Amino acid sequence: MALNRETTQSIRVARRGGKIALEEAVGSPLFAAHQCYPPRPVIKGLQGLPFSPEFFADIESRLDDVNLRLESMDRCGIQYAILSLTSPGIEGVSDTATAIRFAKETNDAIHEKYVATHPSRFGFFACVAMHDPEEAAKELERAVTKLGAKGVLINGFTNLDDRDEKLRYLDAPECEPFWAMLHRLQVSLYLHPRLPPTHQQVLYGQYPNLVSASYGFGVECAGHALRIMCSGILDKYPVNIILGHCAEALPFLIHRADQRMLIGTPGSNGKHTKTLMHYFQNHFYATLAGIRRHSTLKNTIEELGESRVMFSVDYPYESNEDAADWFDSLEINENSRAVISHQNAIRLFGLDSEQNK
Amino acid sequence: MALNRETTQSIRVARRGGKIALEEAVGSPLFAAHQCYPPRPVIKGLQGLPFSPEFFADIESRLDDVNLRLESMDRCGIQYAILSLTSPGIEGVSDTATAIRFAKETNDAIHEKYVATHPSRFGFFACVAMHDPEEAAKELERAVTKLGAKGVLINGFTNLDDRDEKLRYLDAPECEPFWAMLHRLQVSLYLHPRLPPTHQQVLYGQYPNLVSASYGFGVECAGHALRIMCSGILDKYPVNIILGHCAEALPFLIHRADQRMLIGTPGSNGKHTKTLMHYFQNHFYATLAGIRRHSTLKNTIEELGESRVMFSVDYPYESNEDAADWFDSLEINENSRAVISHQNAIRLFGLDSEQNK
Amino acid sequence: MALNRETTQSIRVARRGGKIALEEAVGSPLFAAHQCYPPRPVIKGLQGLPFSPEFFADIESRLDDVNLRLESMDRCGIQYAILSLTSPGIEGVSDTATAIRFAKETNDAIHEKYVATHPSRFGFFACVAMHDPEEAAKELERAVTKLGAKGVLINGFTNLDDRDEKLRYLDAPECEPFWAMLHRLQVSLYLHPRLPPTHQQVLYGQYPNLVSASYGFGVECAGHALRIMCSGILDKYPVNIILGHCAEALPFLIHRADQRMLIGTPGSNGKHTKTLMHYFQNHFYATLAGIRRHSTLKNTIEELGESRVMFSVDYPYESNEDAADWFDSLEINENSRAVISHQNAIRLFGLDSEQNK
Amino acid sequence: MALNRETTQSIRVARRGGKIALEEAVGSPLFAAHQCYPPRPVIKGLQGLPFSPEFFADIESRLDDVNLRLESMDRCGIQYAILSLTSPGIEGVSDTATAIRFAKETNDAIHEKYVATHPSRFGFFACVAMHDPEEAAKELERAVTKLGAKGVLINGFTNLDDRDEKLRYLDAPECEPFWAMLHRLQVSLYLHPRLPPTHQQVLYGQYPNLVSASYGFGVECAGHALRIMCSGILDKYPVNIILGHCAEALPFLIHRADQRMLIGTPGSNGKHTKTLMHYFQNHFYATLAGIRRHSTLKNTIEELGESRVMFSVDYPYESNEDAADWFDSLEINENSRAVISHQNAIRLFGLDSEQNK
């Protein structure tokens, strides 16, 4: 064979199949997803975020279109997706009774539209109303045992009033029934980012896009995860929590957080009994949703181990095509690629052969 | 030689000399450093932060003790330290005239106490009053040209009133004279973290220590750096900015921030003309202050290159001894160790042979 | 808590238990291990290698001393070791009938002395006489099914005459019965280095120590592994092969070998049907025997994946104490450490709970 | 901007200019390059190596074609190449007088054809006849001072007879005048691989391609480099040595070689006074010639530091196009890319602005 002496200035991607994606958004039939607090179930659209109209139009056309989604998954070697209600979802519906009703009806709708119709392609994470943790636990149980939900996804804090002033994070003592049910059912929680509350947004100054996915979403979500660790709830209910975006920079900084915890006064660190790193390495999984950078992936693997990192996209907010081209061309060994692509997800979610072939 | 068959369960550290440290705090003779806004120059101590009394007592005893500092530096192979006024410093003095006066007198005092007395061991970063950027520029010029300051250190936002409601970040258009002077003098800015403003602290819930160095400091500082990038000021004045703590997780997440910038509406991203990664790789340096984790160091080197990462400690808030033992025992090649330990700092600050022997 | 302000210039090691070691040498009761070709069963000692008398004396005192071994394992958190006859072992006994007899009797002796007596601490890899591959297969079957051998260890080439001129490598077609039996029994082959044959030693010039473990052993063993890949035997019998010393630099160079294979004339590459990398990633495991360098470990993980790298020492030729101190203090996450320390070995060798508690 | 929703299953390469390549082969007007020992200056072609006819034909058409070379360099963003006589070159001409004459005339010819004609695109490494080290030193001096050679390239051992039985490696005491001149001129030695001598080839069994670049070349060259380190010559003449192929796996294994050196008897290790790692990190540079694998590059950077790793191709034996596409699309920061691409070479070879613009 003679050597290649030409260039198209491109690197060919060998497409790999069988990928499983875990942070994949759908809408609710009951309300437009975005900016829904105060509850505005009739408002159509995604106004308010500093995203371009072209971006929004594309998202809207894809959020609830099963065929576009399946075609894209097929192009990208994504065999199976675990779907969830897009952020802020139920958490942004500040009226408790409405939230409870919407969660239940949304779970039924997602199950019917996606999972029952395409069982070999779709699973789902339930949504629940953390406004009433007892009800959230009940709906979680129903969704898992009756509808086959693979776990639950929570979009950060829950609005308890219309003005963004009463927020419930998952470290609140009131949430314990929810954690107890997670543990009893042995299913995982996906903790998803959400636009930081109004009073946090000042940090980002004149640059509204910094508030959103560019930086603020990640900060909000990582802070939430740290609160959960600090609360000690994982000592009582040792469940698994999944974070997107390679765990929102926690792999990079959690070691330092632990060091600084040592200088706190008694009580300033919460009730947890172990290091933050311990909780991170024993109770957290990271997905690649939104990440296309090898150094970031490596740092994540180095702090969590290969067994706790999983492929994902965040469709339709991210491009399946870009994500798959990047992942399939990553210069890593094929054993690790398979572990991250699907083997970890198969093990964690107990996916049977039907769902992943 | 027979093999070793014993163990003391420890790894011996081969101490290396010649290290240069860059985020090393001293007090001001004019006021107690911490929690000084509203200006409370007579208040003694470091109350308010959720740090343990033992930690505080140790810090207080060391912040202004030259001999303890030098003894520790000697033990740790730190030849030279560039000192700076501890956070929040001048930035927390909300009265403009007072701030201007304190900055000038503090620079003189630090120069006299440390630099003039021990020129082969200490340099300093000036403090300036960003309350009045013209005055800040003037004092910067004086400090650099008359006192030999190696640059300037800013502790995040500047309080412009007593109630934490008017904050000035360095992306404010008013700050341009300061940037222009930095550029004219060709010196670097060290952007240091500061306790997030009150309205940000809600993020950290019931865990006050999370607000402080454990997580909140880094988020505040990285957000500030991103604002500077977004402002476009680096297009006009291409200066160098130094960040501690391995650049506050920016190496991990800046690639994603760039991706998400692409979906913003016109104007939502600021006036910058290049990618955030471009500014990061061309205008930022990272120090190891506060970091003792190889994976974090590696991620930082992978995104900035070996030529933009520098040793540091954050003494007395961090332990020289722990930092030096970790750094000197790091399993890296000796060429890279020397580059990070001191060669980059010698080049960046034009340190002559006297100062580093 | 106040910060630490002292240094003993050492990093404390937190000893981890439960480690499993896989390249651990013992002697044969029938002959002195070293320099045994031509067969010199009565020769005592380890003459001929350029090792210091102190080193040799220590090795001799430890090779067959169960108590010294167990004490060292206990000190080092090594729960379980799979033992094997030290190099060159049976492979260096050039008379076929003698080799067959010695293999059988040595397996019985190792089993009785170690495994039967300390079943929770020791397993073993059988030795076999590749001089007669049919006999080798038979003895392998006996050792696995009757004595519970965990697989087989081969010390490189086999001497078929007394003058180092007829050498049998495992890619020889004659070896097929051995591979067939490996496959039938579903056990692994540990391919161990051996002093390169005389005519190779010229490469190392005036420096006899370069021939030995310093460089020559690794080259010889990696070359042998490449021959096995090229032979195509793994297409027919897809078994697992374990290499020590982080797979003898194959992780670093096998990608290049594959590239260069493409320019060969038909037939110059052997009968294999897939890339060398394919065989490497699907049929090889690497152990840490003899390696104490993080960058080498990382390269190995990057090419094989975390699931194919396993702790080991090479006792008594290496120090359990040095290996354990290094491994236990490695700055890696605890999930990966457990996988490498013992979880992979438990899975690969089907170790039950009794053997690893 | 809407997200990309299409895929061509390829990753676009952003071509970077300014690259410098250092292991780039040309022929001699006096003899065909390959298989030239015993000296067969009239033999045309590259017979004997197990390379395919298509590969050979392509090499022959390119080895001496300036225009094809420049066109390819232009396509690939390679601004400047330091050329050298292809292996085995002068080293394979066993007659001393002939070798001396050929070296001189070849240097003149390469200088005239490439360097004098295209000074902004080409430099060269001299060839010399190590058969007579005094003459080699003289010719090196002439080539550097009169012809502007950037250093010297040696293709491994030198044949001193026709039958491959008397070989001279650079650790031979006779070579001292050559080392002294290298040191006096302050130029670098590129140590290039060569087909292992006949008696080594048995290692590779039935697979002749394993002997060649697939594995044997690298082993031979790394062994040669270790001999040089062991000889102690670098203690006396601390010069720089460049190795291709990411330093032939030395980054991966040299730490272990050092460990094993400690068990040698006095005299078995050579006369060197420092660790092998010390020589490696202080006197060696690695090039990317022949390497297209990120993990291998990383391991090399981790052991040598970013300042001692340099781009190269090994044209025409490797493809400029493949090398440039790989290197330009490597997911590394742009600072490190520039350092490796050309900045290190500019510094090491004192390339002035004319040669690299």
C-alpha cells in the first residue's frame, strides 16, 4: 500500500452504534416548558432566555417531534435515550396542587408517547412535584413501578411562590420522604441545571448569556449538589445521583472544597460525616451531556473512575450529530469507549437486552 | 544493593529550592483586613467568616509576621514571594477618599516592611482604589515605577456603598483608565477571589462554609474573569491576568461556555471579538494557590500550556509546608517542575538573578 | 482546626488492604531457578546475571520462604497472591522428558506448599513444558482441574537444545494444542519476560545490566507478544494474555506498529486478521509488576481501559513495600484504585469471597 | 444561530501554518539509500525490506523530488524542514575511505540542492563517517561552520565490515572526538533508527515486518540511546540528542530501567554518574516523527516536559498530510501546540526570522 498523500483537511469518524443517552429533553403536553414560573401553562414558547430566535425555533420544532428525534438518533448511533421533561419543568410550577397534577399527567403522557410506543428506543425519568415531598415520593413510586421509569430528574430548586423568593433545594429536611423512596426503589436521581434564581443573576452583569448555560447553569447545579452532600442525607439514604456536563466542574474543584471544609467552625459544614470527595466518588455519576472536550472528560474519569462516566447529549439543546462525531472520533481505547458509551448505563439502569440491541 | 523490605508508610519528599510564590497575603497597617466593608478600620480581627477560631488565630499571628513567614519559606524551598494585601482589602473600603488614601499608604508600608528590607525574598503587587479608576491608574503607576511593584492585585468587586448594593466589577466601562495603565506599564493583574456579595450567598443554603473558599470564592472569581473576557477590554488592552486555584475551574468548563455563547442573541454576550478560550489561552495565567491535586493541575496545563501555570501557596491561608511537600513530591518531570516552580514567574515578572538565587 | 505548619518532608500513605498480586515468583524444589539452561538441576544459586550479591542473597532468602512472604504481604495490604515458578523455569530445561517431569512435580509442590496450606492467601499459575505442546496442554488441564491453577505462566521462549540455538516461541504452529487447551479451560496465560537469548544481547554492548530487567527483558517479552498477535492464533483461540510491567511499553508504541504494518508486503505481517491494537485491547491485560510511575500507568489505562490493568509486584524481585507505598499513595480516585487493586483480578480469575476477604 | 443537525461523519481540521519538521529524509546522489551495506553504490532501489512495491515506488519518487516535497509541505502548513540523508546512509557504507568521501560530497549536494536554493524552507543535518571519528568530527565542523548544518544525524550503528559483524555504536570510546566536536560546536545529534543487525532479527520470527519500523527499529534505537547514557559520555560532553517516534518508548519505560539499574553489580551499568532519567530529561528531545497518537504524545510530554517535544513527520516514509491533519486537529491548547509545532525548534536550532515566516 502506498501512503496517503492527499488531504481534505478533515478526520473521518468511524461511527459506533449502541450509544445510550441520558439527558434528553421532551416537552409536556400541559404547558410550555420554559420560563414557566409563575405558572403560565398557556404561554407558548421559550421567551426570556437570551437565546437567538433561530436556536429557539429549532428547539421548539424538535422538543416534541418523535420522528426527527429518532432519525437523528439513527444517524448518530444512539440506540436508546432516557427522556425527561425539559427544565424548569414541574419545579417551575409554583402552585402545589397544579404541580402535583401536571407531574402525574406528564409522566403518563411521556410514557405513552415514547416508551410504550418505542420500547427499544426510549425510557424516561419521571418528574415529580417537590413542593410536596410526600406526593413526590408517591408519584415516583407509581412512575417506577407502574410506568417503568428509570429514575427521576429534578431541575434544581423548586419554586414555592410566584416571585422566586421561596425556593426549595433538595437538602431541605422536608425532602426526606423523597430520598427515602429513591432509596427504597433503588433508582437514581438526575440532578439537572436550571437558570439561577433572579438574585443570583447579578453575578453575570451585562452578559445575560453568561447566566444561562454558558456558566450560570453549571454553578447553580454544582452548588446544589454540594448542598446535598453537606446535608448528610446520603449517609441515611445512599442513592446514586447523576450530573450532566461532566459533573459541572466538581471533578476539578471538589478536592479543594474538601480542604477548605477543614477550616470551618462546627456546624458551618452541615451534618455530613464523610468527605465531599467520598460522596462524589461513591454516589455520583457524570454524563457527557453538553461536553465535547477531551481534557474535561479525562479530568472527570480521573476523579470518578471509568465506571461512573456516561455518554449523553442534551438533545435538542445540543446537537446529537456534533456530540456523536466528537465522541466516536475521540482518541481513546475501545474498551473505555464502550464502557462510557453504553455499558455503564446498561448496568446502572438494568437495561435488558431488548432495550439495547 | 538489596531491595528495601521495610515501610514507614510514607513517601519521602526531595525538597526542591528556588520556588516562587505569587498569592501570598499580608495585612495593612491601616485596618484589619477581613469583613472591612462598611469600612471598619478600627475593628480588629477576622470575624464573620465561618472559619474556626484556631484557624483565625493562626492566620492573625502570621499575616504580618516577617520572621515566621521567612522561616516557613526557608523550610519549604520558597525563595521569593510576591506579596499582596489580603482580601477584601481596599476593595472593601466603601468610602472613596479613604480607599485612595489607604491604598497609597498600604503600598508604601508593604514596600518598606518587606521589599526594601528583604529585596531578595519579597516583591509585591500593589493595591489600588477602583472606586476611582483614574486614581487607581495613578497609584498603579506610582507603585510600579517608584516602588517596583510587580503588578496589581484586585480582590474581585469593589464596594461603592456600605450596603453591598453598588458593586463595581472590572468589566465596568468606568474602569478603562485602569486597564490602559496596566497596558502602558506592561504589568500583570492578579484577580483574587472575594467572599460573594450577600445576595449571592443564598445559593449555599444552610452551609456558610460553602460560601467561602470551599466553593463560593471560586465561582465569584471565575464569573468575574468571564465578565472581563466578555467586555472586550482585552481586545483593546491585551494585558495578562493571573488567577489562583488553577484558574478557578475555567480550564474545565471554558470550552463549554464558548459552545453555549454561540446560541446567544446579539448583544447577550458582550463586545468581545474572539472566543473565551482565546482570551483564556492568550491573556491568563493560573497559579497553584490552594490546589494540591494532580488531576486539577493537569487539566490546567492541558488548557493553558505549561508556560502559563505557576506555583503559589496563598500563605497564610494555606500551608506552605503542605503545598511544598505536595508539589515537590509530584510525579512530574523535572523540566516541567522547574518551569512551574519558578521559570515562568521569572520570565513574566522579569525577576533578575538577585531575586532568585 | 489550625493549618499544619510543619513538615517532615514526607507524604503519609494511607494503607489500603485487599490487594491482589499476580506476578509473584517462587522456586522449584527440583532445581535452582536461574541460569538453568542447559539443565543444571543441582546447581545452586543465581549466578550469571549482573545483579549484585546483596540483591541475590536477599532474593534467595525470600523466594521460598512462606513466612517472610506472608509477613510482607500483611504489611503491604496484599490479601492474595497468584504464585508462579520463577523465570526461566521449565522453559530453560532443554531436555524434554526432564521438563515434562519437572513441570508436573513443581505444580504439585507449589500447590501443596502454598495453595493447600493457605488457600485464602495463595493461588498459582501452572508451569508446563512447551517442549511438547501436547504434554503442556495435558499438564495445564490437570493443574487447572485437579489443583485449581488460575491459569499458566510461560517465561518467554523455550530452549529446545543446550546452546540457545533452537528456541520455541508461542507463535510456533506446534504450540496450537496448548492454545486450544487454554481456550477450552477458559483460563489466562501470563507471558513473563526472560533474559534475551545470547545472540540478542549484543544490542546492549558493554552494559550487561541493560540486557536484564533494565531494558532487554521488556523488549524480549513485548516482541514475543507481537509475534503471538501476528500469528493469528488469537483469531482461532480468543484467550486472555497477561503482561507485566504495564504491558512492556506496548501501550506506548502499538499504535505506531499498526501504522507500519500497513506498508508490509503480503505475508510479511503474519496471518492475523485484525489490527494489533484490536488484539491488544481485546485479549491482553497489563499488570503493574515492576512499575512505579504514574505516567506509565496512565498511558496503560488510556490504551487498555481501566478494566484491563491490575496491581502486581514481582516479589521478591521487587519490593512489596515500595510497590504498596507507591500504589496506595497514588493520586487517583478510589473507584479506579479498587478496580486495579483487586476488582479486575476477582472478575478475571473468578476469585470467590473466601480467597479475597 | 441554530445548532448543526447534520453530519458528514468527519471532523474538520483547522490547518495551522508555521510548522517545522525535523526527521525528513532525502537521498544521496552517490548511492541508493537502502540496504547499502555492503556498499553497493550502484544498486538502485530499496530492496530487502519487507515493504510493499507500491510503498517503495512512492518513496522513490519522492525522496529526491524538491517540488513534490514543497507542494506537500505547503498543503500541510510545514514552513521549514531540516533534511537528512535517509537511513542507513553513510553508516551502512562499510569501507572507511568511501564513507568519508560520500559523507562530504553528500553534505555538499544536500546543501546545494535544498538549503542554498530554498533557504527559507530547508535546513539540514550533516552526515558523517563514524568509521573514523576524527574525520567525522572534522566533517561535522565543516558542515556546520561552512554549510550551516543545524547539527548531525546518525543512523544508529556504523558497519565496519561487510558482514554485519563489526558494528560501532556511539558509546564506543573511539567516538569521543565526535562528541567533543558536537559539544564545541553546540549543535545537536539526531539519533535515527536503523534496521537491527542480522543477529537481532531472530527475535521477530516469521514476521519480517516486525523487524522494521513496526517494532525493531524503535527497539534498536532506544537501546542505542540507553548505551549512550550508560557510557557516561554525556557527563563529559553535555550535548543534546534528538530521538524520533516520541523517543522510542523511553518515556514509558525509562523509570523502570533506572529502578533496575540499582540492582546491578559494580561495573555492569557503565560509567555514568546520574540516573538515566536525568540524562533523558536534560539531554534529550523527542519528535513526533511517525507518531499519531495523543496518549503517546502525552506520555512523552509528561516525562520530558513541553519544552522538549517537537513536531516532525519522517517524510516521505510517513505522510505529511496524515501527520498534519492529526496534529492540527489534536485537542490541545494553542500555546502548547505552538511550542511543539515550531517554537521549541526555533529556540533549539537558533532559526532566525527569515527561516520561519
